[in-house]
Amino acid sequence: MTDTLPRPVEGGLDENRLREAYRVMRTIRMFEERVHDEFATGEIPGFVHLYAGEEASAAGVCAHLDQRDAIASTHRGHGHCIAKGVDVKAMMAEIYGRTTGSCHGKGGSMHIADLSKGMLGANGIVGGGPPLICGTALAAKLQQTGGVGVAFFGDGASNQGTTLEALNLAAVWNLPAIFVAENNGYAEATSSTWSVAADNIADRAAGFGMPGVIVDGFDFFAVYEAAGEAIARAREGGGPTLIEVKFTRYFGHFEGDQQSYRADEVANARANLDCLSRFRARVVETGQLRQSTLDQVDAEVTTLVDDAVTEAKAAPKPTRADLETDVYVSY
Amino acid sequence: MTVGVVANPASGRDIRRLVARASVFPTAEKANMVQRLLTAFGTLGVERAMVSTDLGGISANVLRAVDRSRDNQWPKVEFCTDDPLTGTVADTANAVRRMVTAGARVIVCLGGDGTARVAAAACGDVPLLALSTGTNNTFPQLREATVAGLAAALVATGQVDATTRATALEVTARGRTELALVDVCASTSRHVGARALWDPAGLTELFCTFAEPDAIGLSSVAGLLAPSPRTTPDGVAVRLAPPERARMVVNAPIAPGLVRPVGVDEIRPLHPGERVVLRLRDGVIAVDGERELELAGHEATVTLRADGPRCVDVAAVLAEAARRELLSTRKESQR
């Protein structure tokens, strides 16, 4: 009976797009779990902040983006990079500090960027992304490309002046900008219920005259729908939107974080809310994707991440001769 | 003598802010409403108010006000702190159960249709007064909290007995049962996604406890074709179709800011106790405007129940109070 009826919302999510959304989420998960393991060996320099648990946000938002669009990220940036199409092997090499990395091994985890993919960079500055996105969104508006800018930022960054100024600027210039507040409950070790006045980050949108919505960050379909509406609105000249996605990060703030500030919420989230488990169960039981298709993706991603680590470890490190390349001013 | 107040910090935050310019109801205003209720309760002799707790800032705001209040008319305020907060609908249900157990005579609920249906499922026979702070507010009333507080107090203190029994729709699928106070709608959308239902494409069946022509939300589809007042036991069952193929098309305000053509093939009364098996198997069921149940090939049934929540009729309570001069004092003539 329903074959001839239109299906709202997920009309654009055909088999291919569902599979690719799953591939993005699975790639992020495996990438992060592998980095977690490899970091423990001491081979990876610098800090890493892992995105596991938050995959539905990057995948649900970036599924609507194309070459016209730019994103700005946070220091928890691996997921955003993968979802926007940055080369996974180059990312791993970057994390290992190798010359084959996205930034020739000079940036590391917190600064992975690929402007050719519209990925403006993971960002060591909390609240650094939103102002950058006002720039790309202004360019898209003036050049009439139909492009949008998306700034991912955390609950900690929601209290930064840069973020609030960017929200104001985007509203007064009516920019095609989407602000995605990834609220994982903690700014490092400080609970957002203690640090965010007004409690819901989305509530702040009203003060800037833009729509603010809250979605379940563990649910790919919830993020996909909300982001789709916000991005379509922005492309049509409707202006900015603030979307708050709520979820839990599976690992500590950074690798090595003892996490004495939180109790059993991760175990509960992994068992009952996990975005990948829920996505799998739902698309299989609705007949949208086959179990074997998903298993195939898992196998391909496993190989990809394995190869990325092997190749990264084998790749050369920058030498003294590389010191004066990739810099604004050479002395 | 106790009155309960449950306030949902999450009401009025969903995607309809984005797709339909729905209103935003700030946390501070919800907290102000609780305080206005407390003032009204105290005026009429309510001894204790049990107030829900939340991580959204409402209870924190009320707690500060209790600590600083110079209004010694307020009843003793106790917060429901025995259940851990989950940030889900369970918080509303848990708080209401605690209030019922503590002997609350009336429960005032601040939220939208979604909050009211959760409170209704948990309040048993205790009268419910649902105040609107949500999006699709067909069931809760858009009323000044001070006045609602007076009505709640008059009922709770036994001075006036003016409650009405609402009907409810019980929907069951895959072993899960949900209560709807206004409407149940089936949609070919496969996932609950962002929960709200704002796209009329793919709607197949609609069931309403009542249908008012001046309602907002999906029940307006029935309300504009075959109105069925709250006071009658019957509900309405509607078979929907894409507008281009349907026998009738209604331009209905299906959400704040959205007037959409909705195709209707058949509309008929739904009788209390009548159990309907939904035709749709491959889609979702929305309860009071929010997608809740993913069918994934399973059967769903809807039953209209006559034993919905007992509701405080604010207008009737205050009319009775006026008639009996319960809020008035006549003084002897000085002359």
C-alpha cells in the first residue's frame, strides 16, 4: 500500500547514500579506536582528542555538503575531517607527524586541514572555528555560489566571545552559516550544566534572532533531518541556524584523561544509545540496507585503517630541510 | 495538602523552531510561571508544593527564588530529588509518580502536548492541569499561570470540584504502548528522526480524541472537516491520501507557522473502546505530533479510551468560585 506514497524527509537517503553515511560513521569509529590503541604505544606525538561516540553529528551534517561548502572544526576534529572527505591515510600520517600527512606532518592531530576539501582545519583555539565560517559564508553569499559554511564547536566554545560574536555577525549579515554546537556534556572536565548559563546552548539562538534547535546527537536520522532543513534554508538565503546536538564522547577529553569527573554514562551510551548500533539495526529492519552490505563496509574500513597506520609508520618524518617550507615568511 | 508542579525543560526546543518558526519558550519564563503558581497556591492555603527538578535551569531558578523570597505566603516548597535525572521523558514521569505517591491533590504540568501525555500516563486519578509551554499546544491551555494556580488550589483544597475526564488514545506496537491526548498519526517516514512531524507527505491515517476547528496541529485536519468537541466521548478517525489523489483537501495549520494541504479520503467517528488495526506497517507512528514508534513491518493498533486523565477546567472552577464568592469578602456597610 505504501509503495506509491511519498516518504517524507528521508527521500534523499537512497541505498547508496545510506551506505556512504554508514561508511563515514564506521570509518570515524575505527579510526578513533585505532588511534586510541596506537597512542598508548607512545609513537604518536602531541595530544589527540577522539570523536568516538559523536559520529552521527559529523556524518549527519556533512552528508548534505558538497564542494561549495566549507567547515571549521575543533580540536576534536578527526570526525569532521573524515566526514568532509579528507584522505584518511593522509590524516593518519599527519597524526604520526609524517611528511605524507595532510599538513606534511607539521600540524598533528589538532591542526589537520585540507582546503581543497573545504575543511578549514581542526583548531587548537576553543571557539576558533565560528569566525572563520562567517568568512567563508560571506564569500559564498557575495559570490552567489549557493555554498554554506558550517562551524562545529563544543559546549566549552559556546561560552567563548568569538562564538557569540560570530553568531551575531552571521545574523546581522544574514549569512549562509550553520552553527553546530556539539554538546558532549563536558568542556574538558567541567560539566556544561555548571558552565553554560541558560543551559541549552540552542536557547541562545533566540537572542540573535535565529532558529535554535536541539537534536539527539546519537541519532543519525535526527541530525540529518535538522541539518538538511538548516542547510537548505541557508542555501536559499534564509540565514543562519544554531543546532545543538547532545551526546556523550566515549573517550576522555584527551588521551590520558583520567575522567574522574564522570561516572557510568559512557557504558550506558555505548550499550543503549550508540549511533552505529542504532543505525545498523534500523536500516536492516526497515529493509533499506542488507546486513551483508554493512559487513562489507566494515571489512573495507578495517583494511583502510590498517593500511593507513602501516603506511604512516613507514613514511618519513620531516627533516631540518623542511623547517622553512609551508611557512608564511621564509627567512 | 499538597499540589505538584512538573515543568519540562526541553519543551519548545525541537526542529519546528527551524521548519515552522515555532515560538521559543525560555527557561526563565518557565521558572517565572512556577513562581506565579506558588503565589496563587499560597494565597488559597496550599500547604506544600512539590516541584520537579531538572538540569535545564528551571528548578535551580525556583530554588534561588525560594531562598530569597520575601513572599511568606508561598507554600513550603519541596523538590523531587529522589530519582536520578536522565534528561529524558522519564524525568517527567518519575516526578509525577513521586507527587502522586506524596498525596498531591492536583498536578500542574508545564510543557506541550508531548509533556502533557507523559504526565497524564503517570498521574493516575489525580487531576491534571496542563499549561502550555511547548509547540503544538492543543491539549495544554495557554493561560496565565497565576489564574491557573488559583484554579488548581481551589480544586486541591476541596473548595471547588470542577474536573472533567478527558479521553485518550492508546497506541500499541512492538510491545510498546503510548498514550496520546490529542492525536495519533501514521506516516510513511521510516525513522523517528527529529521527532516532530511537519511534512504532510506520506501521512496515511489520523486518529483524534477530539477535533476542534480552531486547533493547531494535525487534529485541525479533522477539526476543519468534522469537528468533534472535547466534551463528547467519541473521537475521529481519518484516512489520509496525497492531496492530488484525495477526495477532499484541507488547508490545515498542522504546526505553528505551517498551513499545508492535506488530502482526506474518509472521515468517521471513532467510538470509545474501538480498537483499530493500522493499515500502515512500514512507517512510523506519531503521538501528539511527535514520531515515537518505528513499525519496521510490525502491526500497530489504536484504541480510544474513555478513561483519560481528569483535567482541571480552569474557567469552570473560577466561574464556580465567583458564583460562591470564594475569593471575595463583603464588608458590613459603614453607614
